[in-house]
Amino acid sequence: MVESSTKIHKDIPPYILAGRLPIRYRGLNLVGLRRNGFSTEVIQNIKDVYRMIYDSGLNFKDALEKVKSDFKLTEEINEIIKFIEKSTRGILKK
């Protein structure tokens, strides 16, 4: 989900909220995840993955490698990894 009137120059990964100027990662779209039936455990796993990507101090490539080695690769986590790896414009920053 993206705030209105926001210019988007980078790709926005799945399950997140993006906003501010310049556009930044703001957290998970918890309302959307819950409305779509995601369990608390799945939501926490997604949150932990994005914490690794955005808060670990690693660059995105190294953070993805750490996610691949440290997390159980569920469908949702694989979707995040695949999205970021296929991004040609890069993903938004925090």
C-alpha cells in the first residue's frame, strides 16, 4: 500500500506500506495481511524478514543471502526474495 500523491521511483516489495517524501519503507500492511487471512505466525515471519532486510545494516544483496540461510523459506518469504532479486530499479529504502 502506498500513500497518495507519492512519486514512486523504486520497486515496492510485497506486503509493505510505503510513504513520506521521499518515499520510504514504513512497515507492514498489517490490515491487508489480516484481511487476507494471514496468520499471526506468518505475519511475524514476514516482519522478521523485513527487519533483516531494512534494519540489519547489511546491503540488500547480503541481507537476502542471510534471509535464505536463516529463515524457513515459506511461500511468502520466497515471494519477497524473488521480487527483490528480479527488481531492475532497486527497492525503496528505509
